[in-house]
Amino acid sequence: MKQNVEPFIEMIRDERFQDALETLNADPFLATSHAEQPGQFHGVSPLHWAAHRNAVELCERLIELGADVNDSAGNWWLTPLSWAADAGRVVTVELLLKHGADVDQDAIAGTTALHAVAMGGSSQGSRDPAAYQRTAEILIAHGACLSGRSERRQTPLDDAIEYENEYVAAVLRAHGAQPSSPAE
């Protein structure tokens, strides 16, 4: 029986992962569903939220049931990889990359997952600096572009500097990233 995806997403947002797994197993259609409510989270999938909440087992099950690791139907950070990077979710970032997530897929307005980790989520990376640092290292190891520019002409290093995410800025610099020049 097809269920409304909104209550399922709410379970994930509330970190009720076992309930979400049981619901998903009862209605596998939910794996490929998208939120329909208007606003910032319109179009996001359960995989976006599971990635952001670091629900690894749930992410694996969603992918098994057909969730697209490169889904970009949402209005906020577009890809599950960017949602995971925004939250510094090391294990989930690795899982998504293992399943074919495009490390440089546009996340929104020209940004990538590396921009997302550079901005550091709502804590600007201070919630868990080591996790944000490790997430940046993983993205770079998978070939993330260090010089990609957002719509605002910002590179990931520019974003890390602007958001005072020094741990990620240090990783980017260690891999040769340079801030953009003011003249550009």
C-alpha cells in the first residue's frame, strides 16, 4: 500500500531510524518518493534526509530499493552527497560515493559537495571540526574540484574562509587550493 512520503521523512528527521526501516520495508515505493510540501524542502527524497542524519543502514536500504544517489530534485542543497557533506557525515559521504554519487555534481547555484562541507552547515564546521575535515579529505580523494566556482564566484576555499571553517580551509590549502583573487 502506497503511503504518503511526508510522515516517512518526518521519521527520518526525528531520527526514528528503526521505525523508518520498518515503514520502508512495508512500502518500498517510498525509496523513490519526493516531498511535496512547498518551500525549501520541496522535492527532497528520503535519501537526502537519511544522508543528512547519518542513517547509514537506512541509506543502504534506500539505495537497494532504487533511491538515486545523484537525485537533485530538491530546492535546498540538491544532492544527497551535499546534504551529507553539509552535516559532516563521513560514513554517509563514503557510502554515497561508493554507490556512484558524482563528487562534483551541482549542489545548488554552482556549488558542489566540497562547497557544502566548506560552509560547514549550521555550525560552520564547529559542531565537529574533525568530521568536516575528514569529509573534505574524502571528497578531495574522490576527485572533487578544488577550484570550482559557485554562482557567487566562490571557490570551496573562499567559502571555508568566509564561514571561518578553519579546519576545512587547512585541508583545502594542504591540497593546493588557493583563494580567488579579488580581481576575478
